Amino acid sequence: MEQLHAQHLRLLSHLDTPHKRSLATEINWNSRLIGIRGARGVGKTTMMLQHIKEHYGVAPATALYVSLDHLYFSRHSLIELAENFYYHGGKCLCLDEVHKYEGWSREIKNIYDAFPDLKIVFTGSSLLNILNAEADLSRRCVSYDLQGLSFREYLLFKENIELPVFSLSDILQHPLETSNAIVANCRPLQYFGNYLQEGYYPFFLQDNIDYLTQLQKVVSMILEIELPQIGNVDVGKVRKLRSLLSVVSSGVPFSVDISKMAQATELNRNTVLNYLANLYRAKLINMLYSDNVNLKRMQKPDKIYMENTNLLYALSLTQVETGTARETFFVNQLSYSHMVEYGKKADFVIDKTYTVEVGGQSKDGRQIANTPNAFVAADGIEYAMGNKIPLWLFGFMY
């Protein structure tokens, strides 16, 4: 236990992140069992440590941070840790990277049932299936998903510019007012390009870091460790998985032809579909389906994008097209809390209600002129003009 306490104290004493993620204010921290999923590098650990420091202080007496890949667990069980912590006055046990501990869900369930006044907060990979794990936690666990930084959060973390969150209805129904409220406090276009390339993962805050190289390492760890460990991907097929990701990243927005993808990667059709699903769950790609409901929709996606623009710049083997970066940003920010579908009349359909065409400053609305609830998300403009809305404004929804 001394080693775990030392790790806890070391991390809390070096915690120097004054700003919080928007999700931190939405979590019901009073719940007895909280699960937080997210891709590697999006800030799950930092958010957990911030909560401990703010509500319990630095000392590990009442709240304890533990990473489940610690050597302690080579000789001790999670239940042993919980018993020891609880009987010495522990109130909140915070478990990081639970996917690295075999049988994690079963033991967390047993701890939850055995100690009714002990709070448990745990984090895990975006691949983690909390509700369908070995032990059913559906009636016990309140789960949340943490995405990478929004453009709004990037401005807060990087430039110390604090701006409000706007809902999609705020942006679409009052575009001029919302854009005015932001431009009155900063010039968003000054920062938008940097965000698209190196602003989604908060590890850009670390000193002397080569951001894109670090991001490539994160991707490698997901492919080589997390997907074989959690996604049931044969470790011998990781090279094929990497090849598939390379094909997608160099061709996004990728119009899906499963037969051609199978040929290019030397995989069969079903394996390609399975691997695409795993890459989606790992938060490496976004898959869009047509707004036309038909049997084909159930078989394969119509378009594939990288999950965020930073991945696009880090992994693409060719120069990133400006139009591709714009669309990737839009899909990423909207898909966090809305349904985004590939549109037949325009680029995207949101929540089966709104049609959005994404383009540059000169993009007009002729393509959607006779479509109800239709908008243009235009890059390179500061203020909204009618149904033409600044693209960057869609980065203020969380």
C-alpha cells in the first residue's frame, strides 16, 4: 500500500492543470459508481486527479488514486486493496485504466455490494464495454464518455480564454448573436488552424513535446496493445489493422468499397468490417451512414473520416486537403452529442432534421436552396450571415 500512496501523492503534488473539462461539471460525482471511458490521451486521469484534489485534498486517507497496471496487483487483488482502504477510513476509491486488470468488472461489482458507503470512480479505454462486461454493472454504474478537447476547451486550456458553451439550437437559431458573443472576446480564426493540427489532445500542454510524434505513439499503443487486449483482435493481425488504418487515413473522406479495401489489405470482407468497427470503437475513425434508410445501411458505412483532425494530420501519407480537415472537424464536434449522417443532397444531416453543407468562405447555399432547415458551415468567416454560419462556431458545443 505504501507504494500506491506514494504514487498518489506524487501525482497530486505535481498536478498543475487549473482548467477543467466541461464533462467534469456534468458528472454526478455523488453517484456511488462512476465509469469514465475515453480514448488514450484525452485527459481521463487528469480529470480524476482534479476531482480528488478539489474534494478530498492531497493526502490519500479518504480518497485514493490507483492505476491498475501497478505492480502491486501482481501479488494483490483489487478486493484486497478496497478492504484495506475502506477499513482505514477510505471514502472514494479512484481506479485508473481498469481494462488492464483481468476480471475488473466482477471485482468492482463485489466491492460495490460489500461496501455500500464507498464511492468508486473508474476510467477505461473507449473500447471498454461497461454494460456488457463480465459482470453486469448496468444497474449500478453511471457511465460517461470523455472526448478530446473542443475548440472552446482548446482556447481555455491553451490561451486562457474562457467562453460559454452553446447548444446546437443556439448556433442554428441565433447564429449572429452566438458568433458576436465570441468574436467580442477573441479572434477565433487566429487559433482555429492550430487547433485543427495540434489541439485535440491535452498533452500539448506538456513541455518540450513533439505533438504529432506523441500522437503517433498513442495510435501505436491502441493498435498494438488495447485492440488485442480488449477488442479481441489477433495480435498477429495488427500489421493488417495498421494497413487498413493507413488506407483510410490517406483517402478520407473515404467512400467505402469493402471489396477494394479487402483487396488492398489482403483481408476478407467480414474481417474488414470487423476491423472498421474496432477502429471506430477505439476512437480512431468515424463511420457515417446514409440518411436513406435501406438494407445497405445495415451492411457497411457510406463514408469514413478520421475521428479528429489531429489524427488526420498525424497519419495521412499525403498532404491534408483543406476540405477534408473542415469536414472531419465538423463530424467530430457534432457526433459527440448528435446523430450525424451522410447526406445525399448535401454533406451532412444532423438529427434527421438539419441539413448542413461544409465549405470555405466563398461557399454559397445554392445546393441547399430549396431544402428546409438547411445551413452552410463556412470556414474563414468570423460572423454568421443568414444561414451561413462560421465553421469554428460548431466547436463551442461542449
